[in-house]
Amino acid sequence: SFGSKFKRKTCRCARSTFSIAAMICEAASMFGNNLFSMWLILTFLGLTSCLSMSGLAFAKLYWNPSYETWRFKSNPKFPKPEHVRTEVLLTIKCISLSTMLPALSLYLAAQGKSQAFCGWGGRSIWWHLGCLGALLLGIDFFEWAYHYMGHQVPAMWKQHKSHHKFYNPTPFSVIADEAVDQLMRTAPMLLSVIMPLNMDVLFGLFAVMFYAYGVYLHSGYELAWPDAHHPIINTSYQHYLHHAEGAVGKPRHTGFFIKLWDQLADGDSTAHMFQMGKCTCSKCSRERGERSVEAWKKVERVDYSCLLSPKFWLQAFA
């Protein structure tokens, strides 16, 4: 099925990103004393891994979609190529920004000015598992709180609103943000200044948590499980709804992994809409008969082949 295939590919991407995290620690041992070199290496690895993950997901879901796949799409319409081009260009810019603080973290470690380490670091597996759990929960709360404030504080919304031009997102929009948002969201990479941290775990967690999972959240497609009404896990539908309806004063699902933070802030819009019988997730749409073969035939197919043309990309700078 579509859901099981997508999950298998996501698991393969997760394994690849953890391998890249190990490579980063190896690179830090050789180039960590040079901040600029470390930034260049991280930016190169970020560009290749992020664009590869997003590109593979986009090719599978958007290039030649089938009726069976489309039935799981949150927004039944497909975005224009110009929309995708803007996502890609912003992502390339943001990768170079999002690697600044990670590079600084490795540089400080090389200078002996942080408590970062690679490998086991003489600690037990239970220590590492506990650290992983604490980081996962703590960083997820931090990202939710910063994102939530970005919709509640007008000055912060000015920085964040460009991300919401992608109301019908594709896998290329994961980090299509502005500079301040990118720097703030990678700020936890500097935690090693105040506490001992396994950099393999931290880099792997960020790669999987904030990009691989982000590709799924921004994919525009939902899975059979977990579906939009899972009580704990934030799904791609929650994030689609956030893009489509979020604005200043209207947070609408600012969480990343878990729904708890939004639920505590009374921001679970999916639950509210479901209670009113107005849920627009693909599951509810299918149950109402809105994803029929007849509806599929009426959907405008978008030709994305222009994305392979250099001229099309140069037009963005004209």
C-alpha cells in the first residue's frame, strides 16, 4: 500500500541520516579547528542529504501521481511549478544558515570549550537512551514554543510568515524559512556548552527529527497509520492545516512530533473540526466519497518537467 511503501522509504532515509551524523563526527576530528571549513563541510552534507530526501519524495508523490496515491493527499490540488521553485531556492539558502550553529558547536568542542563528545564517551547505554529521550522531549517542546510565539507575537510573525506562502506544501518546503527562524531552531545544537552531549546522537536526532520527519510533515500526503486523528502523534495533515490556516494570532498546530503541547494550549484544530463534522483530512474526505475516481479525473495534473530546465530556474532571478 501507499502508506507502507512511504514508511519503508522513510526508515531508509532515517538510517542514511544517522550514517551522515557519524560522518560529521569523523569530519570534526579532522577539520573542527577551522570554523569555516567545518561550516563548508556541513553545508555540503546538508545540501546533498536534504535535497536528495526532498527530491526523492517529490518524485514519488508529485511527478506522476496515481489515483491510489492521490486519495491520501491533504489538498486535492497540486501546486504550480513556480511554487516548488521558490521552495527549493529558499531551502538552499536556509541550509547554509542552518549549518552555522552546528559548525560552531563542533568548533567549540575541538577547542575544548564545550562538553560535546562522539561515540560512547565512557557512558552506559542507559545514559545515552535517557539523554536521547530528554533531548527528544525537550527539543520538541522548544520548537513548539518558538513556533507558537511566531504566530502570537507580531514581530516574530514578520520573520515566519514567508514560510506560510506555501499553503499547499511539498517536500521541498521543510526549511524554506527566513534567517532568524533557522538560527533559532538550530540553537539547541549549542547545548553542549552547558552539558555533556553525544554529538552522534544530537546530529542524528536533528537530521531525523527536523528533516526526515519534516519531509513527511510537508509531503502534502497522509498515511493510513498514523492518521490525522491519532491522539498523540502530529501527522502531515496537522502540518498541512497549519500551513493552510495558520496566521498571526492563529497558531493552528505549531507542534512537530507530539500533539501534547498544542492540546495543552487548546490548539488542536483537527479535534475541533472533527467534533463539528468539518474535518478535511484525506481519511474523512474518502469516507464522505470526495476522493472518488470521478473527483480524480477533475483534478488538474501539473507538468513539473520544467523543473529540469535551467532556463526555468534562471527566470526566478530575472
